[in-house]
Amino acid sequence: MADNIFSKILKPSPRGRLWQIFIVIFILVIIGSLVDAGPYYNKGSKWLEAKTGGTLVLPKVKEIPFRLGLDLQGGTHLVYKADVSQVPNGNEASAVEGVRDVIERRVNVFGVSEPLVQVNRSAQGEYRIIAELAGISDVNEAIQMIGETPLLEFKEPGGEVRDLTEEEKASIEKFNSEADQKAEELLGKLLSGGNMEALAEDYDDRSERDGSRWITESTDPILSRAVKDLDKDSFTDIVQTNDGLVVAKLLDERTAVNQITEEEKKEVKASHLLICHQESEGCDADFSKDEAYEEIKKIKEEATVDNFDQLVRDRSDEPGASETGGDLGWFGRGQMVKPFEDTVFEQEVGTISYVVETKFGYHIIYKQDERVVKEYQVSDIFINTMNKEDITGKPDGWSNTELTGKYLKRASVQFDPNDGTPQVSLEFDAEGSKLFEQITEENVGNQVAIFLDGYIISAPTVNSKITGGQAIITGRFSLEEAKLLAQRLNAGALPVPIELISQKTVGPSLGASSVRSSLRAGIWGIILVALFMIAIYRLPGLLAVVSLTFYGILVLALFKLWPGFTLTLSGLAGFILSIGMAVDANVLIFERLKEEKRSGNDLRKSVDLAFKRAWSSIRDGNVSTLITCFILIQFSTSVVKGFALTLALGVLVSMFSAIVITKNLLLLLPEKALENKFLSGIK
């Protein structure tokens, strides 16, 4: 029997070709079923594997969820009014489109599932931006992020600052050279046993000097790093600070007394490997949550202390991990998210943790070292140096440059190679790189300030012209703060101000109720249509029901696989309506089949003629529907677009279902059996 079937499939006869088409249809339906019911298939395969003791293992399939819209998943509908009063005439539309693009980037960074952001113009000529954010968990945070206008500016010293004369430059050079000699002389006397307090009378340039002071890496990072490896009563080398030269003596060190608990007195040094997923905060990965977990488990099995750094560089989703190896440097309590912090502080030094889940994804952590937070008692002598401002005076303030966030290409988090603290790296586009190079060239020896939203966040001194279009924002950031800053900078600034004028929220329970009601209506409709087709057309009607089942499987799979498709309540309505249109095509074919049979044609010829002559009516009706759908997709609002898109996809698949699947099933039936037993169904 099997040989007979395979011979029919392979034989290049009309019936053999029918079997070939049927096999293709069957494969498509199997693939569609796996796409539609992937989670159930995977659960079934796990159950079967458990029941057979692991002897029967079916391959797993990728689970593709439906992307549900606002009305099905819950979420919020926001309407903003754009203020274009300051925009030049004729540029309003492009400015508002710029707002739409920025808002879309922001909500994508926020992690909203399939956001829909569009521009409408009211009858009064007002520009409005409509944002539909499905599945959002914190509406207020989303509103805050959308409404923010992060303005990144680079400013140089303001006021009239004249250039130095050659004589003034020479005097600065002479003064600093003498300061260097003075510091060398001081250090030599200290190392020869000189008394620091006595020498301070002659060498210290401060008007008032404390005998000693306690410092930490947070209060005085430069000097702390200089003394932390010294023995007590030892001296540093000459330390260059922003204001002058320092020689210090380490008097004592202790556990930082401003810490509260024993745990808070600790700092750890660690690196980590991150695998993020579609539900993670600030993640662009394609992994589902389950896939990310499986991936991190595989990596955990491979990870050792020796290969951890390379694994991070090759596999981690952490920004900049390929350069940093996931190194987090030293950090204390309160600087990391709680699950991460709890794990790394509890694990042993030199171990790799179990899989840790945070809002950023899944981590494994290599704890490299642990230490007690220390503070240092120092006695130091300060020797003043001179810079340009000592002659020209400090500028009155900061003046704007042409360099703003407009020219920012990318912002990312990286870590200071010296102390492991988080920083934000900025990369400018070609024009921005030229501006940054020009600004740094003109301000050698001066500070260049980085402002965000009108507040200064960093003001480094420029030592030389910077080429390559890259800058670093430093500050006492936690890792979360650095990530948030990078995300905000990547999101960009709004070209024009916006005002929230309407907010509507749909709860998840209401969306679930809509899904249940729609499914109930669809199931009853399909059952009634199936009973009608079988009652009126008997076996052909039964074949039409099978064809419609195949149709439903393929359409639902298409909804999951179609790029950017979001299923809404109106989309469900379009899908149910398309089922009716698919039935309509079968009705046209079967009625035509009756006419051909009454004309005296044999069954096979009647089937061929019925499909051929019904095709023009099916084609014209469906093409007119597709044209209407196209118009609705192009020019209507989002609610109507969802209806039009599902209807269009359903119509396209319904034509394939009626013309290919139903016809193929009819022609595969034994002719005699159909003539003798089921002919009355088409009389």
C-alpha cells in the first residue's frame, strides 16, 4: 500500500502531481501548526520524554507568541499636542515627524511591546502625536520618559577670554617648572627624614592647612589611589591634581566609619556575563525569555575561571562587553540591582555564580575579589601650579558651542580601566566629530562642560586636541544610572515641546475578556458554518471544512510570522470576517459544480470546469476587497488598519485555500465512491 502511494507521488501523471501538491500542503500545515501551537508541542515533547525515561526525545521548536495590541493585552493610549509655534513656516510637518521618531525610539528603549506611534492633524490645524503602548506595566514612568526632553550640550568657558601673550605663556611655564623643582626638593627632604610639619611652613602654598585629614576614594580619588598601597608613615611620589602638586604621608588607615553594617563595609570586584531577552529592560535581543534562560544555562556549563573573560567577550549582551570582558570593577552595597547584589556578596571569592535573573536579563557572575572599604588618614603638602585662568581670570560662565546631542551617533556604558567605575562613552557622527575636534583644539588647558537638561554633569580639562569623535562622561554613576543616561542619550531630544492632553488606560483583565469573547464568537461561527457546509454539500462540504481548518492554521501562523504585525480586537474581527469570505469562495465553487454536473459532464471534468469558471467571480470579489484593505491600511487610523491587514491576509490565504486545497482534496477522492455515495450532495 505504501509503495503504491509513493509511486503515485513520484509518478509524473496528473494524479501523481496531485499527491505532490498534497504533500506540499501537508508540510505547510504541519509547519503552521508548530508555529501556532509551539508551547503545547514543547510541553507534550517534555511529557513524552519524561514518560519514556528520555529514550524518545522530540526536537523542540521556537515558541513565537502573538503580538497583542493595546485592546487585547492592556496598556495605555496617550495623545500629545505638539507646540510648533517656534518652528519656521513650512517645516511644521517635518518637525512633528521628528518628534514621532524620537518618541518611538524612547518607547522602544522602555521595552514596550509593539508600540504604535503616529501623527494626526486636527481640524483646528493642531499637530497631535498618538502613542499606543501595549502591555506596559508602569504607565507613569512611560509618560515621564516620553515627555522628557534630554538636551545634551557641550559648552566652553564663556565671557571674553583673551589669548595669552608669549610672555605670559613663558611665565606660566617658568612658574610650573619652579613648582616641579620645589616639589622634588620637598620630597627629597621628606625621604631624608625631614619633619613634615616643619617643612609645611616653608613649602605649603595653602593659606590654611589642617594637620591631617581622612579621605576615601569617593571624597578624593586621586590622592586615595596614591596612598592605598603605601605602608604607614610612607610618602607618595609627587601627585598631580587639577589644582597643583601634592606630596602626602600615610598616617593611618581603617575601615570606613561612615558605614553601618558589616555587609556595607565590604566591596567586591566582579565581572559578569549577561544574556538578555525580549522582556528585558533596554534589550534589543531576539531571544524569548525561555530561550535566553536555556542559552545562559549552556554558557554556565562551559564557564570556568580561566575562560570566563573570553566567554563574556564572545557571548555577553552587555554593552561594551567585547572590550571590558564584563568587568564591573570594585563596588559596594546599593550600587547594583538587588538580586545581582545579593548573589555576588554571598558567593565565595574565585567562584562563578548560579544563573541570576534581574530586570536586565540573566547573569552569571565571577567574583574576583573582596575587600573592606577603607579610608586613609593623610598629611599632605600642597604646591600651587599656574594655568591660563590665573592670568586671564575665570570666565563669567559657559557659552554654547554648536555641538549638541543632535550630532550624537551612539552612547554606551563602559568602565574606567583604573577603578572600574561606570562611564558613558559618546560617539559622534562625522560632522559632530569635526566640531568636537575643533572645540577641544581651541580649549587646550581649559575645561569643556557637558550639560544634560541644563545641568552640568561633567567638566573635564582638555589636555590636547581630541580626534576620532569620541568623548567620555565621567561621574559617580552607579551602573543603573550610567545605563539610564546612555539610554536617554540614545533616545535623543524632542525637536519641539509636547503636552499630554489625553490618556486612556486599558487593564489586562479587560483585554483578556475581549479575547475570550472574540474567541467564543469565532468558535461558534466556525461550528455553525461547518454544519451548514456539511448539511448542504455533504462530502464536498466536509472537504471544504477540512480546507478551512488548514486555512485557519496557515492564517494564524502568518499573523505570528508577519514582521511588525500586532493582533488587535479589530484584527480578530477581520480574521473572522475573512473566514466567511473563504466559505463564500467554496459556495461559489460548489454551486458551479452542481451546474456543470447537471450539464452532463463527468465528475472530474465538472470539478475542473467549476473551479475554472468560478475563479473569475472569486478573483474579482477578492481583488475589490484587497483594494479597499490597501486604502484603509494607507490612510486610516491604527484601529482600522488592524482590521484591514488581517482581512487582507485572510483573503489572500482564502483564495489559496479554495482554489488549491479544496480542489486538490476533491480530485484526490476516488471518483466511483464520490459518484455512488455522495453525488446527491451536489445535485
